[in-house]
Amino acid sequence: MTALPCSVCGQPAELERTRPTERTVGTVAGVVEPGLLLRCSQHGPQPVDRAVAAARGSAGDRLQRARRCRIRRTCCATCGALLTLPARRGRRSLTVQAAELPVHTIHLDLPLTRCPDCGLDQVPWRSQDDLDGVLAALYAIGTAA
């Protein structure tokens, strides 16, 4: 695979593909195919920080995030309408691409709410921290086999 610098010593480390990794954080579940890990000859396995940043960028491009408005209310990120429809479970797949990383896919199972005015599906504000958490957990050290 590709050589990336070790986050501890800066020496070249080997990027390895691992079996798919599945994690759940709060209301969001995710699977990354294949899993990725950085292996340094001196410091052992490490998370791939570039992959986490790339996954967050891909999620930002593909998943709209509802915004908080008024007291305990959620508004559409696009048109600003009050989101009154109940949240429902949905599945979304994200293709993650970044320089020096293999293209890989993240499958998410998460709550989505639809705007009654423009019809846009978006992540409710109460689940946005869970989304960020699951993206980080998918690439954490303990997830590789």
C-alpha cells in the first residue's frame, strides 16, 4: 500500500487495508469498507487522521445538517422552514476520496428528517454530534483487526 508519515516520529509508515469496521455512536451506526490503519515499524498501529478528515468532508458534501432555531426547534438548512415531520431511520453511503488514500465507502444508518417545504432530507441537530463521533470511531485504533 501507500507510505504515509507516522504521526509520532514522522518516518514512513505503511497504510494497510483491514476487514470492514462497524461502530455505533448514539443514534448513528456506520460501517467502513475496507477499514484502514497506519502501521509504523517503531510505534505500531495508528489511526489514519487523513481518512477521518476526508470522511467528514464527504459527509459534509452529501449529508445536509438541519440547523437549530428557536427553543428546541429544528429548521431546514436550505429554506429555513420549521421541520415538523418526525425523524425516521435512513441509510446513506459515502464515497471517501483523499490524496494518498484508497477510495473507500462508509455506509451510515442514521435519523433523517424531511423538510415539509422543499423535501430535503437532513440530519437533525440532535444527531449531528453522533454522526461526527461515528466517523471518528470508524478509524480509531481499536477498530482494526
